[in-house]
Amino acid sequence: MEESTIRERHIKREESEKEENLTPSGEDVPEDGYVIQKTFWGRVNDILQSLIGNGYDLVAKPHTATWLVLFMAVTMYLTCFVAKPATDVDSIRLGVLLMCVFIVVFAANQFQEGPISRPHPVVWKIVLSVAVLYECLLLFILSLTPAKAREFMKFFDDSLGVPLLDRDYASDCRIYIPENPDHFKNVKGVFGDIFILAHFLGWIWKSFIFRDWSVLWVLSVWFEDLEVTTQHILPNFQECWWDKMIADVFGCNLLGMCIGMWINRKLEAREYNWVSFPEIKTHRGKAKRFLKQFSPMSWKHYSWDIFGSFKSFMQTAFICVIFEIAEMNAFFLKSCLWIPPSHPLVVIRLVIWGLLSLPAIREAYDFFHDPTNKRLGQNFWTAICMVVTECLIDYKMGEGVLYGPNIAPFPTTVKWCWGIFLGLIGLWIVLYFVFGGGRTVHEGQASNDKKWRWITNVIVYSIPIPMIYLLFWDIALKPHIAFNSAP
């Protein structure tokens, strides 16, 4: 009995040693390491292993000298060996293109890494370099007169430089149109617009940027109020009630926030176990690791702590204001520079802002909430410069478009709603942060003055009322909201 047990252990040991001597292709390796016979799939496996290993080395190492030689070779080829541009404008375009490529290549090799490292730090260096180029373009446009700036846009597209015809979104707000063969033409025109999909995807991305329900809801409702506030300036801000409330606030915005925050929770609960490519032996494992490269290395939950202190409140408010101004500038710039909404330049700007916002908001959060962080991040620094420069362009190019004698003044209701809204916020700040009304409750301690707490709560719940009233006031301005009533 004991002898048979020893024999079984010996057999298992031999089988274990044999399995350890198997190559990734499943072939036996003798003690001298020489493979007796290599099958076809074994040779294919070796080739794939070599290619994957070389590809990993390619993306893992900086290759600064290689990129330098490659860039100079391309520059020499385009400037010395390719046929000369037909016009002076084409020559200028080639020169500008080479300048931009140089900045991007330099940034990819020499810029410092940001807070995000997936799918690769070079990707976010390139995003920052493109944002820097965009800021340079804004500064150049700012130096021009309004007429010259609009004429300069022809440098990108000869069809630009002509006044815009704003699309009408609210002349007929009927959901059902009995006299039209297409009874739901208005609804299809809104929900069939490509901007609806962009709106929905944009709110998923904003959820990745801010990762907080309170901030997202503030941004959602606030932007709709800003549209109502400025619709007398930009007619395309005039929307039907179902477009504003159903398609936007409780449609694309809410659905995008729900999906985005659900993904956030999944990423927060996920276990991150990163293994380098050379350590993975199977093709399936390498494929899974390659796909994981496009997911975050880690996921940080943002706790903005808006009511924790006056400083924290103002910091969060500052970020929200900057973000909303950047969104409004998309409409102001295209109106001032006469760029159609569907033009690629508008889309490119949105992509630049969307990609830059992810590391920029992360840097802002770390700068405001990490006492050891004394440096304002390069992405957030660039984003602030872009916002300020865009606002300066709005002011310089906006006379006669955004303001001026020919532009109607702000409606009285708009002025009153914003005045009451800002007044309530100011009063609440004084009571909450200066006199301490309700702060002890927030900090988990018993409040000694229930009167202050009650007054503070009444005010804080009253703050959204003027903005909500503004939305319903806008709906009341458009009486043709029934299903079949004539406009």
C-alpha cells in the first residue's frame, strides 16, 4: 500500500515536470533545450510572439531620436522634393502644417506626462499640444479686426466668411401636424438630428469628467437657463418645450448621466491587475491585455464636498462657470466668425475641448483638494487660457452680433430671475459660511440654533426656484404647444 502510494507520487511528479517543459506551442522540450519537431502552428506562434514583443517595445520606449530623424526626413521631402504649391496660399498652408506637426511631435516626445496614462501617455501629450495650437490660433484671430477675422476663415474653407442663416427650432411647436402628410415632422426633425446623438454621448463623457450627480444636474439645468437667457441674441437657442424638457433635460442629459455614472461605479468597483505583455504567454491573454490598454489604469471617485467650506464651494462653482462658458462659446464663436454649426471646425473644437477637459478637470480637482499639490496642472492652465481668449474674441467680434444698438435688451423676467437667483445664493453663503447656519449639522454635530438651520434650509431650497420659473416662463412664451393647435 505504501509502495503504490510512492509510485503514484512519482508518476505525478514526472507528469508535472513534463508540463513545465512545454513550450507555448505545446511541444516537448528535451533537457538540452532543443525542440525535436516544431509543427506549423508552433512556428506561427513563435512569429506572433516575436511581433507582439517587438510591438510592445515600440510603444513602451520613447524613441526620441527616431522621431527626430523621421520628422526631419518628412520635412525635407515635402519642402525639397515635392512639386511646389500652385499658389501662395497653398505655400502658407504647407508652412502652417509643418509648424503644427513640429509642435505635436515635440510635445509627444518632450512634454511632461499628465494625470492620465491610458491608452498611452503620448495620446494625452498630443491632446495638450493640439489645445496649445488651438490657443495660438485664437490669439492670432484676436489680433484681427472682425472683418479680417471672418475673411481669414476662408483660409480653412473657401465656403466660409458669409453670414449665417440660423435654423428655426421653435416657429411651430406642435407635436402632431394634421395638415402635413408627415404628421410628426417637427419631432422627427429634432430627434433625427445628428446633434441629438452628439448631445447624448456628450453627457456620458461629462459624467466621466465630473463623476458627481450634483455637479452634473447643476450643469444640465444651468445650460438650459443660459439658452433661455440668450435666445433673444441667438435665435437658434429658441426651442420648443418638448425639445428643451424631454429631448434635453430628461432625455439626452438624464440618460447620458445615468449611463455615464453607471460606468463610473463599475470602474470604481473594478479590480485593476495590470500585467505587462512579455509576461503573458497565450494569444487570448495578450488580446485581452491589449483591449485593457484602452481602459483606465485606475479610477478615482471625485468627492467635491461642495458644502464643506466656503473655499470648496467657490472652487466647484468656479469650475462649473468655466465649463459652462466654454460650452456657450461654441455658439458665440460660430455666430461671430460665421461658421455653420455642422462645419468640421465646430466639431474639431468640440473634440479638443472634450478630450482636454478630462485631464484638465482631474488636475483642477487635485489642485483644489490635495494640500500637497501646489502646482496648477498644464491641461487646466491651458483650458483657462482658451476660455479667456474665446471670451475676448466674443467681445471683440460680437458687436452687432451679440451686443449693440441693434440687439434687443435682456427681457425683464430674465433680469429678475437672475437677480433673485444670485441674491439668494449670496444670502445663503453669508448665513451658511459666515454665521454658520446649518454647518454644524453638515459636519455631523448637533446644531445649537435650530432657527438658523431652518432659515438656511429654506433659502437653499429656494435657490433653484427662479431658474425653474425661467424655464416655464419660456414655455409660456410659446403658446402653440398643444398636439394639434395652430401656431
